[in-house]
Amino acid sequence: MKDIVVNVLEKVLSGKLKKGEIEKFLEVPPQQEMGDFAFPCFALAKIEKKNPLAIATDLSEKIRKNLPKEISGVEVKSAYVNFFIDKKFLAEKVLKEATKKGYGSSKEGNGKKIVIDLSSPNIAKPFGIGHLRSTIIGGSISNIASYLGYKTVKINYLGDWGTQFGKLIVGYNNWGDEKKLKDNPIAHLLELYVRANDEQYEQAARDEFRKLEEGDKKNLALWKKFRDLSLKDFNEIYEFLGVKFDVISGESLYNDKMGPVVNKLEKKGLLKESEGAMVVDLDKEGLGVVLIKKNDGTSLYATRDLTAAIDRFEKYKFNRMIYEVGQEQKLHFKQVFRVLKLLGYDFSDDCVHVAHGLYLGEDGKKFATRKGKTVMMKEVIKETYEIAKKNLLSREAKLSDLDLDHRAHSIALSAIIYGDLKNYRENDVVFDIDKFLEFEGNTGPYLLYAYARASSILRKVKSKKQKVEIFDLSPQETALLTKLQNFPNVVKSAYDQLAPNLIANYSYELAQIFNEFYHAHPVIGSKEEAFRLKLIDAFRNVLKTGLGLLGIDVLEEM
Ligand code: ARG
């Protein structure tokens, strides 16, 4: 549709602006009364040294003489030429396209490879709320990218190496309890870590970690045990979220591969000694000092990330690598990307840190402690599921267990994912489960409900094929069609800005417009029945697709 407007503008401007420039200038007006597209004449006025209003008037006259059948009219408003798309044409086009599977998808990615580093929780520690955000946002970005034809590789890069394992081993050797470890591994490992995280065990912990780095069999076996137990625990969360990874990797993978990187840093004269440790000094660039090797020879987070990035580039030859990690690690990633560049790896220009903000509690403080205890993500999820179940039971008593479980799961999932993704990722999110679960307002369950309502209308229809006839469109119908038409642009922007919230916000607006349409118009039995059913079908398809890109499954009945 945009093409039609661009083409006619190109024709009447006869070379004064290039096609790409016209496309860039063309806007979608904020209100329906102002048409479907608006072309501002300010830039042209500058070039021609004329009054913008005069230019707009002149253009509109020329367009009227060349009016394509898909455009019903043009109007001048201040220095804009507003275009009105022919409504019947709009309706036919949208109904045809928006009811198709894959509407809004494209091949723009052309198979280009994108590595996404996401989730990446730390072994032997509770799955954090930041890891939840990373899993949700990273997962959605991956869905969106695939929808646009990119090939994505999702890597879960576990925090499974580092000096904390020395502490954990000391803790385990002193106070380890097999039964507790079996029943509640993360809680027990955390307890062991906290007990050993004391000055008096510092040397012992350092020794144990060094032994681990040197490949000591007993320590390696312990480490593996902690890792397996943790992963099993994390998998329950991944199962709930329906997230799958292409690669489960971790910092440990790079433990014995850092030598060449350190050597290369040395050869390039980038390494410097500082108090016995080896560092890269980026102070002059305002990026501080990057620790590469500690004075006892053990490696660091940054060293492992450098090695991992190079390894991934060699393995995947990616066009882009995205790290979905909390914004508190901004400096870390700036440092890593910069050091890669200094090492001569130009792929560092294709690495991005896609940061996210914090989850806040209802009191607006960081959502990290509850009654002084660490929040266990698994428990938060379970709690959400239980509330959803209770709500369902209070509304409808006779659900089979299977149905109840399925619905409670979808509702809880929509609540948590949408509660997060409706916000721009860099903003902090108030994590308020009760609010997230509400059926009214800007929530996941509200969207599921709108979808289920559309499904239920379509279920009621007995006769199948009716010829779709398009009568004059009401404002609500036009609004819904226009919104549906815009979906592909929204998906594209969400990818360009790495911002799934654009799709979340769009879905909410779409559902609102649908509800307005539905309240204003009878469907079954009306003379517009066939058209309206098709419109509902298109709405249903687009909402399902949008929610799917966020990682939310719809329910046919609620
Ligand atoms: N495990 C880290 C943490 O919890 C996140 C890792 C992110 N990815 C990376 N390549 N550094 O803070």
C-alpha cells in the first residue's frame, strides 16, 4: 500500500527526490481523519526555496490528475499532503494477506546468521530474575529474527566456572549433605557457598579452584555434579517457558583454551602487569582496566568471554552476535568488544550488548530479596501458576484436570512474559504477579481472552463458505483493517530496534481495537456477516502470530 503512494509521489516529483528519500519522509498520521499516509513538504521546500504550503498544494493538484484507483483522495493539511487509501481496496488486500499463515514474515534475513547469548544463569546459584528477563527477551528476539529469515543460534552460556567454585568445594567438603543436595540442590549449594564465603576460608577456596583449573579429578567430579544438578533445576524453568536452546555452553568450556588469546594479547603489546596481575589498560579510552589473569594465574570472566567470542566466530561465522544481559554489565561488554577490536577481530563491530533493566518489587525496590531471602524463580513461577488455577476454578468449576493444567499454564506464561515484554527492555519492570494476572487492562491474560473470544465467535458459525462482500466500512472496521495492515512494519521495527515491546504494545492496541469493533457491531446474522467473520479471522491470526513471536501460546477457550 505504501508502494502505491510512493510510486505516485515519485511520478509527480519527477526526479526531485529519490524513491528512498520519499519512503523515508512518508509518515503514518496519528489520526484516522488525517488519512493513511502523510507526506511532509518541508524538506522539498528547503531544496526549492519555496513555501512548504505552496509546494503541498501544487503536489496535491498534480496527484489528483494522476490518481491511482487504490487511492480515494488527497488533502492538504498545513504542509502535509495526506493520502486516503480506497477502503474497499484496503479491505480486500488486508483480508487476503492477514488471514494467511506467515503474515508479516519475510526473507530479509536471507539466512544470515545471528548468535544470541541468552539466559546464562550461574551454576549452584538460584536462577535470577535477570536471567528470566534475558531468557524472555532473548527468546523473543530470536523468534522475531527467525520470522524475518535470519538463522539464529541460541546459546545458553552458563556461569559454570570461576573462583566461586573453590568456595563451593570447600563448603561441600566441610558441610555437604547428600540428602539435602538431592531434595533441594540449589538451596543447599547456596547455603554451602554462603558458609564458605568467609575470610577464614579464602586461601583454601583459592587452592581448590586452582586445583580445579589444573584438572584435579576429585574436584572436577564435584564440579560436574553441581553443574548437572543445577541444570536439571533450571530445565524446569525452561520447560515452563517453552524455551529451547541450540547450544548449552558455559564458561568452563574455555578454561583450557585461553592460552592463545593471552599470548596474542601479549604479542600485540596489549598486556600489562599490575600488582602481579595481567591487565589490558583501556583507561585512556574511558573504559578502565580489564583484568585478564589474576596474580595466582587463574582466569577471569572477561578472559573467558574474549575466548568464547573468538571461538563462536570461528564456529558460526556469524553476521551478528547479540548478548542479552543485564545493563549492570555494560562496561564489561564494552571492554570485551574493545579488546577484540584491538586484537584485530573486526567482527567485534557486529557484537551488541542488548541490555535490560531490573525487576522491581511492588515497593519499587530491587526485586532481589523477599523476607530477606533470595527469590527462587521456580517458586515465583509455581505461585503464578497456582493463582491462575485458582482463578480458573472460581470461574468455571467443571474443567478436566488436563484442561485446567493446560489453561493455567498458558495464562501464567502469558502473565509473566507479557508483564515483562510490554516494557521497553532497558526500563525497569515492577514485578507484580497479581497485576500481571488481571484479565482487564494491559496484561497477557487480557490478550489471551480477546483471542479466545474471537475463536469462539468463529466456532459458532455453522455454514462455511460465504462470499465476502464489502459494504461501506464503519470507523471501527476501518481502524481494525488499518491496524492489521501495519503488523509487518511492526515486526520489522521490533527487529531493527531489538525491541519486542513494539510487538507487545501493538498486540494490546490491536486487541482494544478489536473489542471496540466487536462491541459496536453484530456479526452473526448481520448483512456484513461474511466480511466481519473474515475480519475476525484476520485479527485472530495476527494476534496469535504476534503473541507467538513474544513466546506466548494462545488458548482457544478460556
Ligand atoms: N552468567 C552471567 C551472569 O549471570 C551472564 C553471562 C552472560 N553472557 C556472557 N557471555 N557473559 O551474570
